[in-house]
Amino acid sequence: MKGTLFSAATRSILVGIVLLVAEALVRAHYDIVPIGEPYNIPLFVLIFGLLISYSRSWLAAGILGGFLFVSYAIQLFSISNYGYFITPIKLWLLFEKFLEVLISGKDAAKTMGVTFFAILLVFSGIFLLFRGRKNIKHKKHWVSIIAVAVVLFYPIRQTINQSNTLGRLPAMYHSTIKSSFYTWGYFAARVVPEEVFGLSRVKPFQSDAPSHASSGNAHNIIVIMGESLSSEYMSVYGYSEPTTPWLEEQSKKANRFIAEGYSGGLFTDVSLPFFFNAIAKPNGVKQIGSGDTNIFRLAKENGYTTHFYSTQANYGLSLVSMLGRGWIDHYDDSYSITNNSYKGVLDSELLNWLDGVDLNQKNLIILHQTGSHMPYAERTPDSYKPFGSDSDYGVFQGSCRL
């Protein structure tokens, strides 16, 4: 059976299963959500394996095999160290500040035995693909062209369609190979031209890390993040219905500061990274990637244990990749409760997570609530409808209440 299409396909599928096992081991060890569509990995590798086997050009086969190995190596290290797939801007910073990354990752590598084993599995699988290639007699030039085209497909697609944001932020329920294709496409078509040729029309926002002032005067800092709520619907700012009675009480006390603010973006995955990285102006992605002004990093440097808890559905939390997961000691979202990436939970669950925090230590605690937008009825319990449930408007006002 050596050298036949059947043997090449069988070998490729087996290698795909090996890569699936390798990724599953890393995800399980570091408590990352499972792959959303695990069958995609053997299918992807089947295509890769056949192209590598029948490519006439060693260079084309090497490009495809190299892309596969480097993608897995970088992404599995990123998962192990930061808890998420690498973003395009992080990929740029990886090359721009390679020595800094190498030095900072040296100590972390000591605890990545599972990751190194997984990468060894990936390397062994790719080696098996190339080993079987020598038995294929009828290699074709047109297969070589397709092999190179596979790697270039997403960058070309991103270049043609500039409105496409695919790959800007990774989704953890994607497989490593799928996420790598998206990230590579956005990196090659958007990030590289902007950084090399300065094509961005908005000057990048940059800020140095703040100087060390003190070790922190507050013992516990709790930040309660609202979501999708305009100040026009808050009674503390004059809205006719009592939607924010607690804030109204607080505003009357001494040593309180209450003021309107502006979100950093129209979407969660934009506004939260801007907030937690102290981004004051547009085009702050590179600043976010550097981590110089990341609140979680600064808190840890000052002796705080950091926590981030969200009741939102896990699939919508691609923002976590930009928050600085590597500096968050304790992270939980709705998946921890539901084991379902697409299902959120009620905000009352935040209190359960808060109860588990040792408040005798110094803590920075972020409680991120479910959005105050549709579907309103699913975002508040049936027993809590202070403005009635006869209309969406009434249910909406209830979801705003604080």
C-alpha cells in the first residue's frame, strides 16, 4: 500500500488525530475551553498531508509543513503562558522584541512540560508526513502551486476585503490550525503593512509604564463593570424612573465621585481592553500588546492577587486575549458554570465568585456583568422585574437597575 493515495490519506488522518490529541492535552492541562469543532483538525491535516505528499517542489512542501509546525508551536506556547491564542499584534511584537520575549518566557518554560510534549507530538506527526512523501512517485507541479496558495489564501482575502476583521481577535473555541490561518491572514495583510510602511491614518497611541508610586493603599479593589448602559437611562443622572437608587444614595455621601464617561468602543471586545490598558486615544492596539500600562500587570507588581469574573457567554469573550490574561491569577466566565461556550449566566453568580476570594489578601477584583441589551428577559431572573414584564421597555429598565 506504500505510495498510494489511500496510504497518504490514511497517514494524514492519523497525523491529524495526533495533532488533535496534542492540542486537547494542552487545553485540558491549562483549563482552556474545549475545541468547538474537533473534527476540523483531521480534515485540515488531511488536506495538508496530501499536498505535502504530492507536491513536486520540496520548497512548497516545506512552506506548508513549516507553517503547520510554527503555528502549533507559537499558539500552544501562547495558550500555556497567557491562556489564549496569540493575536496579530502580539505576533508582530514577538518578532519585533524577540529577545525580550525569549528572556521573559525562560522561567515560564520550566513549567511547560505538557506543552513541550504536545509540540513534540506535532513535530513527530509532521515528520511522518514528510517521511511518507518519499514513497509517492507521481508528484505534480500543480500540487506545489496549490500548497503555496493555501498559505497565501487568507492574506490575499484580507487584502482584497479591507472591511473583513477575521483574525483580529482569536476565538478560543476555534482549533489551533483554524485560528492560525485567521491570525496569519490578518497579520500579513494588515499588521505588517501598517507597521512597516506606516499605512495607518491614525497615529498609534503610546504611553510609558507609570513610575512606581507606592505598594497600594487599598487592601481590596473591586471594579464592577456595567455593560451596554447609557447614562440617559440612569436616575442618578436625571432619568425619570428609579433605575439606579443605590448610586443615588452613594452620590449624597462624602468621599464619593460619580461622573459620566465614554466607552472605548461600541463592542465589548474593544471597550474593555481600552479600559484595562488605560488607552486614552484611538489606535492603541500596539500599546495594549506591549502590556506597559496593563492594570492587571501593574496590580501584580504591587503585590495584588488579580481576579476577572464575567457572566457573559465564553464565545463572545475574545476580548480576554487583549486584557492581559497572563497577569490574571483567577479567571472565570459562564463556561465554568454551564460547560457551554454559548450560554451566559445571571449576574448573581458574580457574588458566588466574590465569596470565594480571600479578602485578607490584597486583591484586584473585576466583576464583569452581562450586557444590558437584548434579549432583556434572559438577563434578569423572573423574580426580579421591578418595572414589570409587560413590555421590552419595562424589562430593559429592570436590567439597568443598580
